[in-house]
Amino acid sequence: MNLKAIGTKAERELIKMFWETGSWIAIRAAGSGCSRYPSPDLLAGNVIRKLAIECKTTKSTNNIYIPINEIEQLEEFSKRFGAEPWLGIRFKEKEWYFLSLDDTKQTAKNHCISTLLAKQKGLLFEELISV
């Protein structure tokens, strides 16, 4: 399975998780990352909240690097749409962690999220939807 297919599968898994709550819904933004306009991977919401989520998954157990421009696009979309920006991170097919953009570590070209940072600062799915 290529990287794009792996990412798409992970995004669809999250969509299912939101729908199965009974009170949240979600859609996948097809073409996110290749559009000339900013768009997150997923939009999720209920009657109270709207979330814009950039999803990243890796077989690694160490770090995920997200290019600065992807974070900037998520921020711009979220601000204009009125949604909360979140990063959905999953290491080596473990549980999902959701991080605020303020909780990432920025390097010269990327935002870096380690497994330790995700566990310390991230919210699990159940925590994200109950906030």
C-alpha cells in the first residue's frame, strides 16, 4: 500500500470514529494538500463545535514531521471557517493523539511531534470529543 493510500485509510478510520459517537459527524476533504486553497484533511463537528483536522500517521515510533506551510494552511482555513485547528497523529497504528498547534515543536522547516510529546500534550479521541 502506498503512502497516500495509508493516509486515506487512516482518515476514513477517523471519520468512522466520529460518526459512531452518535453525536459527531465528519467528512474527508478530498484533495487536501494539493489544492491551491488551504483545506484540512477532515472536518468534524456537532451542534456545538467544528474541528479542522490535519491527519498524520507513520509506521515510525519516533517522530512525525509536518511542513510549516501545512500548519499555516490549517491555521488559515480554521480561522476563516470558524473551526478549531487540530493535528491528528498516530504512531505505528496505535491510538490517535490530537494536538493543539501550540503544542508542536517548530524546527527550521517543520513542526516535529515526538511520541513522548504526543503522549504528554495530546488528547485521546474520547478526550477531544468531550472537551
